[in-house]
Amino acid sequence: MDEILMDCDGAYWYLDDVGVDGKTVDEHDERLNKVLTKFKERGVLNWEKCRIRVTEFDFLGYKINADGIKPSNEKQNAVISFRRPNNESEVRSFLGLANYMGKFIPNLAAMDAPLRKLTQKGVQFHWNEPEEAAFLAIKDSIANARSLGFYKMEEETSVLADASPFALGAVLIQTNEEGLSRVISFSSKSLTDTEKRYCQTEKEALALVWSVEKFQVYLIGRKFNLLTDCKALTYLFAPTSRPCARIERWVLRLQSFQYRIVHISGQSNIADVLSRLSTLLPQPFDESEELMVREIVSSSAATMALKWQEIERASRDDPEIQQVIEALDSGGEGDIPLPFKMISTELCRLDDVLLRVDRIVIPQSLRQRVLQIAHEGHPGIRIMKSHLRTNSWWPKMDQDVERYVKACRGCVLVSAPNQPEPMIRKTLPSRPWEQIAIDFLGPLPDGENLLVCIDYYSRFMEVIEMNFITSASTIKELLIIFSRYGVPESIRADNGPQFSSDEFQAFCDEYGIHLETTIPYKQTNGEVERQNRSILKRLRIAQELGKDWRKDLRQYLLVYHSSNHSTTGKAPAELMFGRKMRTKLPSVPINIYDDEEMREKDKIEKEKGRVYADKRRKAEPSTIEVGDKVVAKRIRKNHKLQSNFSPEEFSVIGKHGTDVTIRSSLTGKEFRRSAAHLKQLPTPPIQESQLNKDAIDPSCQQDSLEMVDPKPEQSRILHHEDPVPKRTRMESTRLREFVTY
């Protein structure tokens, strides 16, 4: 409904209930016609429930007319006809129903006090005159409930709030240009035991904050007046005030609103009666605030800021920095490590800390912590580098930043998808009807679907109209096609339920057909998808021109089968049947010819298309291998805050081209995905100590050499075999690096 009516003025809806209003009949009709047009396009309109040009109607339990909003007769009758409660449970039911109508009764909290006492724990149920009077008064008030006004953006808005020792009350009002005010909504809230122990000033402050957040849908993004009968709040809510911690936190919660505190007398505060008693169950107001404060404290403790004393201690323990400092103290006569030698003129010291001009040289032991601090909030590589360069430096800092960001799991999950992989072109089959592709196109306006079947060799196409697209119906139509052209060796189809069912697989096994399915959520059945677009274009033309699309489709197929294909250079019917089709146009029949020229042209055109597409898409081969840990792309997102990749971890257990089989580390289930939909998780870096250990241990070196499977040329070099082919200088250099490793 949001998508259908998003651009329709004057329309409002809840689920399948829709209302359309207008200030005049012409405006109403114009808006209604637009809504009806939208519904007609989607086929969702129920004419039996429609009411046109009414001045009053019921919507979601309320009666709406030009005067405002009031309870519907159905809701009023439900309360008026309610019999006298006989026990505590029935009293609670009556109060719950009356509370639904509470915003139409300004003094409900005071009126139902005798009834609420009957629901308190430990109080025996006795129905006396006070209870009877309260019961009748509530029914009478609801029966004669006043209408609430409509909210208007252009009028002055005010919120009145008040607090009693045990409840809060609030009223939202608007004032027009003539100075007349009308009530938009009432609200009340009972205080919890903790809130009842607040001082009266804190209760009044709580009433202001609670009332603003209660009516925030009316107040966000506009200026309004906040009216209170507590004079102290006009100073406590001022920008320059220094209130207690509790009130200061409440003031901070109102920073997103544009309000003006106004003091009024207690007699003119109509919210006072609402604060006498509330039928709502007590709910803590600042429970979420407490959780927020705890979260801030815990997150702040995770990575503490670096202190100057820590940097001094770490610098004194860093041999490299101490060597540079000694060289600076000796006037440059000492040996400066190579990373610092090129910037030696920029180095200086402050106490025991080494500086590069005005930037601190971070010791080795603190660099990981500095990276962690700089990556708070998960900035990108560029922003993180810029942030660190303002006050920090160490050798190869930019490389460390890049490695840190790329190793961040959170950044990997929300990162952009990988570049598409290079296209893989299918080899032309050896004969017609050897390999075919099938797919469904639809549904069409009549509820029909088209079964499109195309031959990979000749590009000959069959289009069948189907009312039902079950596996049984699909098999029936394919048997008709096979009776004309024979049984193919393979069928390529998507993962639709018709093609992935056991019934369809059994059909293929019976006829010796190899069923090849595409990668889920990846369009790899390009030949039939391309023809679907061409067919859809002709169907749309016929629909717009009011023609019979079935006749136009058959005319298009006749022209398509008799015209030279852009890739093969030959007509599909000519390659399929060895002859040219006779059409309305005159033609000269020719004999069957050799197809070597066509094959060469097909190969060249496919390669040109692949190179062009790969260059345009900036395709890169995937580096994912069997055994890698990966995360999979979310095919569908429920909301904007979801990351591009799901946090669930998978293991790669098989790969064939771009078709990758993965297994979930949590459930053990296996899935097929395109390599472009997978992101390789960063592996933990190998510790330097482990590298040195492997380099020293002869057994490790021997094992490493045994595990290497060098190319034949490299194998001959390692074992001094002859002859060795000549190599370029670059190849020799790479070979020496391999032998050294």
C-alpha cells in the first residue's frame, strides 16, 4: 500500500482500509481518480466496500467528519451497554475499554478513581454508591464525548503538562489566527514507585519531557510552546542553567526539539485534572536512558585514551626509538635506523617521546592500540589515514591502516560487493537441438505464462502459452516440443520450483537429459533471458496498441526465425532445418552450405562481447579457493541498516568456475552461490616469531619444499634437469625468488 499510494495527495491508509479527502468536491474527485487508477493497475480494489463523496465515515474505530474526530457509534454503544461489573476482572475489562476512549474524556483519571481502587491488591470487592456513580459517569461521558480537532501544520501548537504526586497529565492544543484554541489529544501516565519518590520539581520536569516524547509525531521539525505551572522549570530548562544530573539528562533528551518554555497559572492548566489519576499501568520513564548510560560507559572502557605518560614509558622500552633518540642527542653521529633516516631532519624529542615535527612517533607496543582508537566508528581507509596523520606517525603507518581496515569484520560485512567475474561463454554445440534453454515469462494480463525454449546452436525458439506452470504441465508441453524436434542432450533452466522438483528430475532421467540449473540469484541463463526481453517488448507494444498479443507474437517469431542472427550471421530456421523459411517476402532457395564460416564468426563475436562486457564491468577473477572462510551476500534486505553481507560464516567445499558450493559453519547446510556473491574473510596474520622459527627449523624447510607443486620449468631447475628453456629476465627473477623461498 505504501508503494501504491506514496504519491497520492489526500490519501491515508492502514493495511487495507483507505480514506481519500478533499476540501472541495473537485479536489476530492481529482484525488479519488488518481487513487482508483493506481488500484486498477494493481487489481486490488473492492467496489462493494467503497463509499464515495461522504461527509462522515468510520475509520479504525473513530468517526471522522468536518468538525473533527470522535468515537464511533459502535465504540460508544459498547461502553454504554456494558453491564455492571460483578468482580475485579470485569472492572478491569471495563476500565480497559474506557481507557481506549480516554483521549476524548479530559477528566477520566479522576472519574475512575473509585473503580481503580477495586483493582488494587488486597482490596475486597464491594460495589457501593461511589463505584456506581463513577461507573455511570464514565458511560455518560463517553456517550457525549466531545470531538477532538484536526491537527494543522500552519497553526500554533502548544503542549500543557502537569504532575501530581502519583500521575502525569498532558494536553496537545492548537490555536488558530483568531486566537481560538482546540484540543488535539489528551494523555496521562501513572508514576512508578521510584518516580513517586522524586521531589515535586523533578516530577514537573518529568511531565514536560514525557509529554513532548508522547506527542513527538506532532512536534518533531517544528516550533512549539511548552506550558507549565512550575516557575522553576523556566530556569532549569534554560540553556545556561546547571540543574541536577537527572534533570540535565532529561533536558538533553529534548535537544532535538524546538520549544519555548512558558509559565502559566495553575488554574489555567487544563492538564492538571489528567494528572490526578491514570488508568495506565505504571511504566518506568527513563529505563532506556539507564541502558544508554551503561552502554556508553562500557564502550568507553573498551578502548581508553592514550596518556602522555604511557607514551613516554613505551618509548623508553622501544629499542628502535631509543636508538634514534641517542643519535639525535649525539648530533647525528649515531646510526639511525633506515625507516627514520630519510626523515632525520624532521625528527626531534620532547622529554622521552620522539616527534616528527609536531606528530608523535608511536612506539611499536602502542601502534595496535592507536589503530583501534582511530577506527572507532569504523571510518574508511582514507578518513582513518587522514585522522592519524594529524598527530601520529610511525614507519609504514598507511600500510598498517589498510591492513587493519581490511581485517575488520564489521567493515567486511557492510563493504560493497566484489567486482563481477569475467564472463564465461558457452561453446557452440556440434548440432541443432543438442543443448536447449528453457524459462517462463509472465504472468501476463490474462493470467497466462509463456514457456520459452531456445536452441543454443541455431537460436531457434519455441514459445508455448500455459495457464498452469506446474511441473506436470511443463513436462506435458516439453513432450509436445520433443515430438517435433527430438530429445535434447541437456536442458539449462533456472531454479524455479517447476524445474527443481523431483518430478521434473525424474522426467529428465527417464529421457536421458542432463539438467543443468543456474546459480541461485544469478542470471547465468543469458540466451533465454535475452530472448525474453525481446518477446516482452513486442507484448507491451501489442498491449498499448490494443492488438491481439498472441497474433503479434507469432508474427514476430516468423520474422525472427527467418532473419539472420546477429551472432551466428545465419537465420535460426536455416541452421535448425538446413533451409530458409518461406515468409511473405520473396526469396531464392539455396543449398545447404558449410558452417565453418559461421562457427568462426560466432567465436569472434562472442569473444568481442566478452572482452567488452568484462572491461565495462571491470571484471576480475575470483581468488576464493576450496577451504576458504567466506560470508555470503544478503539477497534481500529487510531494512536499510542491514549489512551487504550476512555475518554467518561459511566454508568453501567446492568450486567450478564461478559456481561455488559453501557449507554453513553453524547449521552445516550447503548452498550454491556465485563467487561474486561471496566475500573472503581475512585470515589472522602469521606471527613474525613463527616465520623466523620456520626459517630456522630445517625440517620445516623440507616440509615446505615437499608441499610446493612447481611448474615443470621450475621443477627442472630445482633438480638441475636439462634442457632448460630460455627465459626472460623477469621470469628468471621470479624463479630466483621462488628458489629462495
